[in-house]
Amino acid sequence: MADFSAQVALGESLTPVGQLRFTQTGPRQFSTFTYDQEWSGNPQAFAIEPALPLEGGPFHTSGRPGHMRDALPGVFSDAAPDDWGRRLLERAYGNGLSEFEYLTLSDDMCRQGALRFLDADGEIIRGNAPDAVPRLVELESITAIARAYEQGKEISAEEMQALAGAGGSGGARPKANVRDGDALWMAKFTSVHDQRPIERVEVATLRLAHDCGIRTPNVRLELEDSPFPVALIERFDRRGSARIPYISARTALGKTGTDYGSYTEIIDFMRGHSANPQADFEELYRRLIFTILVSNKDDHLKNHGFVYVGNGQWRLSPVFDVNPAPDRNPHLETAIMEGGAHDRSIDLALEAAPFFEIAEEDTRQTIREMAYKIADGWRDALREVGVSGALAKDYEPAFVHDQSDAALTL
């Protein structure tokens, strides 16, 4: 049996929030989180996720085979690395890591959101990664290390720990956090296994989203003239050195295991927790339509999120991880309506419009305008990031299909 514990703190000020205790017994892993009385009595206090109300606790969570990440409450799981980062940590520290170790061995500077973890002496738990997040000027060398790792080449322990520490959270693709001045950016690398220009197309698609009135983070392409370009996406959970609390929609909805969830459930959460529900309803609806029109394959609940804005309220974060898939089944990861089909369907989106509290006339106009912008702009957007000719033709089915036809004729 192994027991771990950490003091949970918030932001640069390291404001004490609570205690996280974690136990691993053979194949079982479980945790208990308790708010500090000092935090509960703080006028600035808020529930770090809806399933952990301030007046409640202690809160117990447990993982089970195949769903061990549920051994941590959702807000902690959101801060932990996903598949790419986990693989790096296993390479750096060995297999058999617990969920607590995945969380705390990743770099404190780079974790999603504002939660921080201290040991019994009040020292920040950092793992063994170097203190300094790579700078933008080091991007080429970091991509080379990631490429060598993917190719199974020999990498020094120092290089491995540097890459693992900066690996960040989310997804299975190679990535690292980099600093550009005071700003923290997520660098998403071209994989040695890529058959398509995925990073170029993600940058182009985020620019298209911006043109469609969707809130996007700052995004640009680096090493553009190399065979291994990097998509740089500014972290929206940072403002200079300040850290902004964050939860995924999966955490907001209290989902565990293989629960997929729906857009209308996200609406229900926003109705009770958003600082500006109507604006968030309309924003989420635009994202749903955009996902349908560009054949986005990555609209699962971990790829929708909320940032904390004070007074116990949250706002929909800028959009992220939008990846057109020209050859995938036309299904959504997140259903449009609770209990409904996962079809990628303009008709279903129209049917769901009343849940978003948008008038039908406005809905049709929004869909039509977005469809025209995408139809008119996708080729130019791809061309601007160096994707043309046969490569662009390969992506055409993601942007030109029966649902885009339906949207254009509304």
C-alpha cells in the first residue's frame, strides 16, 4: 500500500484551499479531498468544481480498472497530463505510476488551471523537471527531442525530464509548453507518424473559427518552412504570471468513466453557473455548428472548458483542439441533446436551438452565415499555412459535405 498527501493551494499567492490524500492498494486507487476551514471562511472562496461544494466534504473518489483517472476528483484530473504527458513521465520515472504521481510529477509551471500542490513542509511539489520552461528560441531543440523520443532513439535523462516536465495536459499528440516573454504557449508538434499536415490545418481552422465569431486563443505557426512545423497556441488559463482556475466540461457535468454527455447538459450547467449565460449559450451554439461544418473529430467533453471569473461563476473558455477529419464517420463525440443521437446534423442542431434560447430566425441566419464564411474561406485559410494542391484536396471532404450543403440552403 502507498499513501500520498498534498496541501492544495491556489495561484501565485499559494492560498491554502484544502488537503488531498491518495491511497494505492494493489490495483485500487482512491482519494479524499477536504477543504481547509480557512478557505471555506474566505470571502473569495469558491467550489473548485461543482461536485465539491464548499459546505460539503470530505469528498471520496475511486478509480476502477480502465477508468483509473477517476481516482482523482475531476478538477485534479483536468490538471494532470493526458496520454502524451503520461507516456513521457513513464519513460522518465518508470511504469506503474499512480494517478497522484502523474499529477504531481508534471511541471508545476505548466499544469492546466490554478491548482498547486505542496508537501508537508509547504514546498511546491515539482517532480524532477528543470525549473525553467523552455523558451521560444529553444523550440527547435525541443521538437528534435520529441521527434527522437517518438522514433525510439536514445535520449539523456535530463532531456527526457525536460520534455516530460513541459509536456502539459491534454491529448495523445506530441506537445510542450514554451515561454515567449511573459506568456505561456502550448507548442503542438508535427508527429513523425503524421500522414497529413495536422498542425498547419489546426492553425488554419482556429483562424476560420475566429472569422465565424468564435472566441479563440492567439495562434500562430512556427518553423513554418521546415518539415516539422509547430502550432503555437497561447494558454488562456494564464494572464502574465497569474493563473486562472479551469475545469473541463466533463468535470463541470460531473461525468466519470465512459459518460459522453451532451451540448444541452453543458447548457444546463451554464444556466446555473455562467456569469453571462446568454452569451455563453450563443457561443456554444456557434461552436456546435462549426464542429459540424468543419467535421471536427475532437468535440468530446474534455475539449470544452470553463475559466473562473469570480463570485462563484464560470465562463466558457476560448475554443481549442479543433481538428477537421475528412475521413471519419460523421459522428459527434458529444451528443447535441441529452440521450439523443451523436449524428453530426444541422437538422438536429436546429431542433436543439430552443435549448440554447436562440430564436429560430436568428439560428438559421447564424448557420447560413457561418456556412458561407467557411465555404468561401477554407481554401484560403489552408493556403495561408502552406497547405495547397493535393494536400488541400485531401481535406476538402471535411469542409464540403452534405451538412454544409444543408446549411447553405437554409
